[in-house]
Amino acid sequence: MSDDTTARYLPVSKAAALLGVHRTTLARAVREGSFPSRQIGKRRMVAERDVIGRGQ
């Protein structure tokens, strides 16, 4: 079962900085569905655990 209720989320711009890619590149991946995300308010947010896992 997913633990999304306690997951911390980062905006696309901060997640892109941590991954070392341009925010537009990450935004495109989110839009295409190849990077999991969640919409919180008007912003697309990426789970911090997904960013940390892919950044290594």
C-alpha cells in the first residue's frame, strides 16, 4: 500500500534542481506520465522520495 499520506512533496522547480535537470524537462516528464506526481492546489508536486531515489 502506498504511503502518500505522510510523503513530503516538492514543487517541480526544486525537484529539477535536486536532479540536475532543467525544470521544463522535468515538467514534460511529469506531463507525459513518466515521472509520478500529484496535483496540490494549482501546482504539480513530486514526492521527495521519488526525487531522492532517482537522483543517486
